[in-house]
Amino acid sequence: MKRLLATALLAGLGFAAAAQEAPTVKAHIEPDSIGIGDRFDYVIDVEKDLVQVVRFPAFQQTDDKIELVKELPVDTLERDGRRLKLRKRYRLAAFQEGRFDLGHAQVLYAGKNVVDTLSGGDSLWLEVTTFQIDSTSQSIYDIKGQKTLPFRFAEVAGYVKWGIFILLVLLAAAYALRRWLAARGKGFGDLFRPAPPLPPHVAAIRALEALHNQKLWQNNRHKPYYSGLTDILRTYIAGRWGIKAMEMTSDEIIEAMRGEELPDKASMDLTAILRHADLVKFAKDTPGAEQNEADYLKAYYFVEETKLVDEADEPTQDTLEIPN
């Protein structure tokens, strides 16, 4: 019985010792001989237990002979039970000829109640070579000066051909446009003239229709509705009779329009619209739906009854058509 206990105790101690065995560190460079300016990899391999913690070193720039190009992440190469094999790569470049001692690879190790720095093997050496120039067989010359080559039309022939083709197309398009404009009694200058202003009554009718489509009074916005209605009429009066209606009060507009030859209904409609608008804007009156629609129709017919009609626009007896 005592022999069995001793054997079990020795086995447990052996397992604990194996679990606390320090990681092994190995390092090498790939390749160990390069040309100047070339890159190489500094590789550190660590084999450790699953619960052990290691930290790979950070590259320290000491001079301009060797520079860090890229530090690759840690890679797991192998896993066997509790054992792990890790690899860390540092991609470096050498910019000076010679043989360099890269030292020992060192890894920080932290185990159970242990913090230590582990080194891996012998020092690593890197051989950096350059091109050897034999000055006895090869002559060295200065840099040659810039040489101007003769101009050759073939170098620009394609651009010239396409330029001529595009020019002919533009000339043909301009000629066709000129013929088209001449057939309509116009010239090139007519293309850039601004459109003539709309007659006052056309502008007023379009503005009234746009106001009606906004549905302001239907959403209890009576004041904006009547403000828009009276502004349209003021603009129409200013354009139709030359009266500065935008700067006048309602009473001043009514007084000024008495000097114009207006149909009786048109004069009464204008007065009614301006009075109702003043009540809404200044007395906060809220007209009903019938009143709002009636004032819109009055403004519409006021413009239609008082607009200027050219003789060319008036229907003649020959062209007048009576709908069925």
C-alpha cells in the first residue's frame, strides 16, 4: 500500500513539473543573405503550454541600417493537446552593405508565480551584399544630356484627323440650325433672347390657379389665402393699368380704380374681395367655405372681364366655332 502511494505521489510531482516547464524559443531569419535594399523575415517560434502566457518583443529602431517594413500577427502553427506552437514574423529591410549581428530572440514569459525573459539559441547573423562593379573592364560615364528627337507628323496625325472630323460635324450642325431658324424667320440671336414677359392677365390667372391648388383655407390658413389673393390682384392691377397698387391700401386702390372704365360687376367684385381680405388679415375673421370660393371666383372673373384683348386674339366671324 505504501509503495502504491509513493508511486502515485511521484507521478503527480512529475506531471506538475511538466506543466511548469518553461516555453522553448527558437529563431531564424529567412533568407540569411540578401542584396542591399531587399527584404527578409525575422522569425520567432515559441512552443508552450496552453495556460502559459508569452509576449513577443516590439521591434526597436536603433539606426537606419535595418528598418521594419511590416509586423505580421502571431500565427498558430501546431496544437497537440495542451502544447501550442506559435510563430511571429517581422518583415525587415537592410539598406547598408555588411554583416550584421541581429542578437538573440527574446520573449517575455509569464507563468504561475514566474515572470522571466526567455532567449532563443545563438545570435543571428545577416549578410547584406551589393553589386560589385569592375572599373577595370567597365568604364563609368556621366549622365547623358537630354536629347531632342525630331518632330514626326505621325505622332499627332490621329489627333489632327479627329479634330478635323469634329470641326466638320459642328459646321454641318450649325448650317442645319441656321436653315431651320431661317425657315421660321429667326436668327442665331433669337436663341439667346429671354422669353417675353407674360401678359398681366395670363400671369394672374396662373397665379390664381396655383393659389387655389395650395388648399390654404381648407387647412384653416385663411390669412395666407387672402394675402395671396389680394397680392395677385395688386400685381395684375399694376401691370394692367400702371397703378402702384402694391404700395396702396385697399381704400386707395378702390379710389384709384374709380377713374378706370370698369364693368359694374368687376368694380363691385374688386371692392368686395379687398374688404373681406382686410377683415381676415386685421380683424381675424374666419369666412366660411362658400365665402372663400366665392372670393376666388370673383378674382378670377375680375381678371377675365378686365384683361386687354388684342385684335389678333379676338375671334372673327369666320373662325368662331359654336360648341354643340
